[in-house]
Amino acid sequence: MPFTGSICRRSILAGAAAALCAPRIGAESPVVLRLSTPATATDQRSRALAEIFAPMVAPFAQLEIHHNATLFRQGSEIEAIARGNLEMALPSAQDIAAFVPAFSVLTAGYLYRDAVHQRAVFASDLMDPLRERLAAAFGVRLIAVFYLGRRHLNLRTTAPVQVPADLAGVRLRMPAAAAWQFLGAALGALPVPLAFGEIYTALQTGAIDGQDNPLPTIRDSRFDEVTRQIVLTGHLVDMTYLAVSERVWQGLGPPERAALAVAAEAAADHARIAQLRLEDELADTFRAGGLAVYAPDVAAFRARVEAAYATAPFAGDWPPGMAERLRALGAEG
């Protein structure tokens, strides 16, 4: 499945160029940073941004977080920043891949080993060409990576799932971006595009059979109330980036840029620790609440998913050898 956006790239590029040519931000007044996210206010990323990031940048910037995709719908934030209509967002690599296809290498199932590996990849010089391409072409600068957790299958059905074949015909909600839809199919399910805010009702009514998310997200959004099992596939060590408008970034002085970067990393560290702690606790919490929580044949899922990505048409957009280099990063340690 090729990665194609639903918007006109030419118009986005023109909007990004216009935004970057806008006047520099004056130091005499705080910069207003509107951040659009589909996450809830109680999501660990939201809390870290409000409790850690916002106070650290308060001397020169005012953060306004718009939760639950109330400002811009999920997946449209890159376009909004490129057009100069938004200052910050928490996009996924899947969202970004619709604009910079090479980012699809970071969307591959079973690519990351854990949170440490994920952070090492973001800090690696392997990321530099991708980051700069996104900033130059669309005016979007990535300044931190937020660990979201290991994504697992969360189903309203009761039939056990041990191997990918057990997902045949299962309507699995995935975000609308092509990279997400590909992952759903690679797992063996029937992917259904659906906005995050619509998942609970769709599970409740049976419009979908399941969804995939990390355990903290399942709890935070109360998906456990309308599902019966969690299959611990761990098919994606999920993340979102903290993105800022390149116009805003260039409009700040060097001290403010440094402070913004430090604040972003501090918030990401805080959220990462909180997410890891919750992941350790929540499997038992869900079991105590009556859900079946178990590990399937992960090796079978890994083999199917890796084979799907190895032969995917969009793998031709990946920098040569990058997937292998990313998987190997830090493995010797």
C-alpha cells in the first residue's frame, strides 16, 4: 500500500515556505504555543507537558494544550503547522510518513526493542537527515520523542488469539494513515480507519471488534470497559514526537531554543518513566477486573509482520540499509 496523503503536497509546501518567511518573533512578548493532540488531559504526555514543559518555558512562551483533537483532527497536525496555523503537535511517525515517505522506516512493526532503544534512535545521527528534511520541506521541527508504550491487541471478542491466522476477519481499528492501516493488515486483521475519539462507542456498539494501544492508553480511555481480552503482541513500541513550527523555532533566540529543547527532553523523560511504571502494573489490574490478558505466539506475529514490511512497496523509500542499522543500534550494549 503506497503512502499517499489526502491533501495537496504542493499547496502544503507553498504554505510552509510562506510561514518560514514570516516576521521573526519578538522577544518582548511571550510566544503562544498552541499544541494540538488527540490525547486526553490525563494522558501521561499531556500531564508532562502541562506540569514539566510549560513551567520551564514560561519565561518566554505560553503553552496552550488542546486535547481530544478539538483543535485539529488526528493526522492533520503536520498540515496545520506547515500552513502556519499551529505551533506544536505530537505527531506519530505514521502521520509524518504521509509527507516524508522515508519516515515509514520508523513505522515498521517490531522495529524497536524497548523505550531505551527508541530514545537512542531519536538521538542518533541516523535521524538527522529525516529531521532536516521534514523541517526544510514542511516547516516542522522534531525536538523530542515521547514513549507511548508497547501496543497490544485489545478485543471485545472472546475467541483466543495465538497466531496471526486467528485474526482473520477481525475488524481492528487503526488510525487512518496508510502506515497504520498497513500494520493492521500485517498483523493478520482487517484494519478499519477510525478516529481515536470514536473508538469507545465503536467497541461498545460492535462496529469494530477491537483496537490496539499500549496498556496505559487502554486504561486512560476506559477501553477495558467495553472489551474482554488483551493479547500481548507488543507489535509496536509506540511513540509520538514533540514537534514545533520551524517559524517559531527560528524566531526564538539561541538561549530560548536551548531552553525549549531542554524542557522538551525533561517532559519526555517524565512521561517515559510514568508510562513504564504503568505498563508494569496494568496487566495485573486488568486481570483483576475480569479481562483475559495473555501472551500469544509472539514469534509467529513477528515473523509475519517483518515479512510484510520486507516486501512492502514503500520500503523502497527507506534510506539503503537504514532498517538494519536502526535495529542494530545499541544492541551490542
